[in-house]
Amino acid sequence: MGSLVQSVDWLAIAPPTITAVVALVILVADLFLPQERKPLLGGIAIGGLLLAGLSLLPLHDGDRSTFCLSTGTRACSYTADHFTLVIQFLVLGGALLTALLSVSTLTDFKLPSGEYWFLLLSSAAGAALLPASRDLATLVVALEVASLPAFALVGLRRDDRRSSEAALKFFLSSVTATAVMLLGVSFVYAATGTLHLTEVAEALTDVDPRLETLAQAGVALTLVGFAFKTAAVPFHFWVPDTYVGAPLPIAAYLSVIGKAVGFTGLILVTVVGFPSYSDIWGPALAVLAAVTMTVGNVAALRQRADRAHSAVRLLAWSSVGQAGYLLVPIAAAAYTDDPAHAIGSTVAYALMYAVVNLGAFAVAALVARTRPANRVTDYRGLYARRPLAALAMGFFLLCLAGLPPGIIGLFAKVTVFSAAVDAGLGWLAVVMAINVVIALYYYLQWTAVLFRAPDEVASPDEAEAASPGGHQRPRVPAPLATAIALAAVLGIALSGAPQLVLRFASGTLL
């Protein structure tokens, strides 16, 4: 009897494999390094993520697959195509910026470094595996590998009650969504007899009439787990409390990498696995997009600027609103003859969002060093205290709003808007336009706060720094400054070359 599986293409699976191996190296090294040498673990983690990112270069042709069936159809469980490479670049780049943000956080909050870096890289390995997954079993495993370490990271501040509550809420809601998704996957398998997405797509075109209802229920339930990861309404309720309770770098990680995982899974199961059932998931995702962007933006609009942690809460609700925009091209894919072409707008928007949102969280982490309450009002006069940080934050917020000089944000929104119009979803384009106007208010309001005259009362840390015996101002840790600078440079570079967005939006990645 011949082998059912081909030999492993180690180069194709290098990005997630390197990330996972470095995570294990950190776990073992943590046992032997003395406490004063623990900072070395952060360097190993950053180096590992850089190496994993470089391993994408030999794969640029996007023509590799492995773990393929050698009998019957040529279905594969792992495919390193252009879609996979772009998402892996986003995931590993976002994890690298998160790692830079984390270096000072570990010191400030005395978090266990070995556990932290192991969990972060383990989650990144799962997130890097997911876009290459081409069967439902691998998709579910990758999703859980990305999610389970994130639960622990959210609750890693053991002396903070908010952190424990956030981790518990995140865990319980995620487990429920995963259970529903697994039920859906089992229904799909029962109706089709296969787990490979290409074979599922073929089998769903000719389902036994007696299994038609089962297949439809399976398709709907499978989408639930990925909708939860995208923070789409009504699966969004965990977001604000989780972001506030988690260490700030982990909130940034969840807002970008967590979303990338969810949207990648949605794209794969809808466009690759369930194209024949677009009459089910298309309208559902269109309504989900409209409701999500509206709820997110209206809730962000209602945040009180003087409330504790209002800056993080506003970013959390903003991320819910942004999730609605990201859902639009996926919904539009159901109404076009070339669905693989339509999702380019989602990928382009996700790249823009990842850069500027991580940058905004990086500036929030800087402000939180002297003003732990992290209110929006704490950003008043930031330009007078730290002009470069204020300019960077203003740029990030304008990108999210889609206003110049954040040209990349404007172009990304235009491509998403065009995807809806081209698909005949005029009503969804109108809802998106209204929400963009709503979002302008709170983004511009926060931007204006940055450049107002400073408060007369300084925080205790700032007052001490300004005293005769103190320094001129608190020093910015080099990794944190590097993260802000990298995000700003990438955002400016993308704004200077917005045709890159159009190239993603007009190309076919899958």
C-alpha cells in the first residue's frame, strides 16, 4: 500500500516552525538562566521572529504545498501561496512590534519573562500556521494554538483583578464560540465526507438532498468561531474589558494578530471551502459588517474622555468598528464571479490597520508609563511634552480616520468602499460612509487633544521628573521608541506609495 502523505517540505513550513522552535528554546533556557540574565530571553524572541520573517523570502513565488494526499485528488493541508505569505508577513511583523512593546512592560510590571515570551511566540506560531491551512482540522488546530496562549497572556498580571476577570471572560466566550464552530465542522464533514477545503467545496456543489439542511447548518456554525476572533457583533462583548485588563502590548497583539487570525479563517472557509453556499454566508456577513461597524463606532463615540482607561477602551471600540470595514470585501466576495479577487481589499486594509493600530498602542504604552490611568484627557499637551510621539499618534489616528496626511488609510477605505459598490451592495456602502463620518468625530477629537495646552497639574512621575532633583523628563525605553518609530516609518512609507494598496486590492492572492 502506497503512502497517503507526501514528504514534508521543510522550507514551506519554515515560518511557523521557526517561531515554535524558538518558543521551545526560550522555555528551556528560562530554566537555566539566572534572574539577572532573563532579559536575554527577549532578545532571543525578537531574533527568532526576525529569522521567521526572513524565511518568507525564499517562498516569494508562492507555489509550494506540503502534506498533500498522493491518492485521488491533489488536496493539500498546507499551502504557501501568495495569500499565505502576505498574512504570515503581517502576523510575524505584528508579533515583532508587540515584542518590542513588551520589553519595558515586563520590567515595569515584573511579569515572568520566560512564560511571557514562550506564550507570545507560541501564539504567533499558531497565527502563522493558520493562513497556510487548507483543511478544516488544521484550521481549528491553528486557531486554538493561536488562542490558548493568548488567554494566559491576558491574565498574566496575577496581582491585578481586572487582568484575571478579562482572561476569564475572554476564555469562556472563546471556548463557547470554538465549541459551536467544532459542531459546524462536524456537520460539514458528515455532509461531505472530507475535511480538505478544496474537496469540501466540490462536495458541497452536489450534496445529498437528505443532508442539505445539515450542510447549511454546518456552514453557518463554522463561521461563528472565526466571527468571534474578528470581534464582530454580537461576538464583540469581550473586547473592551479584555483590552483594559490585559498588558497593553497584549491588547495591541489581540487587536491586530487576533483579527488577522479571524479574518484569515473567514476568508479560507468562505471563499475556498464554501463558495457554493455564498447565498448563506454572503448576506449574513453583509449584515454582520453593517451592524459591527455601527455598534463599534457609536460605542467609541460615547466614551468619556476623563474615564480611567478611556484611551484603551476607545481603541477597543475603534477596533470593533474597523472589523466591520474588514468584513465588507468578504461579504462582497459572495456577489462576484471572482471571489478570490474581492478579498484583496480586506488584505490591503488589514496591512494598513496592523501598522497604524500597533503604532497607536505603542504611543498609548508610552503615555501609560507616566499616567497609568491612560485617559484620553491624559494626552492633552502631549505635543508640548513629547512632540515626536504626539505627531506619530496624530498620524496614526488620521490614518484610522482615513484623512490626509494618512493617505494609506484613505486609499484602504476607498478600496473597501469600491468592493461593496462593485458587488452591488450599495446599501452597505452607504452604511460604511455614514460610519466613516461618525468615526471622524472621535478620531479628530483625540487628535486635537494632543496639541492643546498642557494641564496645569502634572502626574506624580512627571512632577518628580521636572523637579530640581529629577531628570528633564522620563526616559523612553529604546525598544518602545523603536516600535513607535518603525510603525511611523512604515505608515509614512505606505502613505507615500498608496498604489501598493491598489495592487493588493486588484490582484488575486488565492
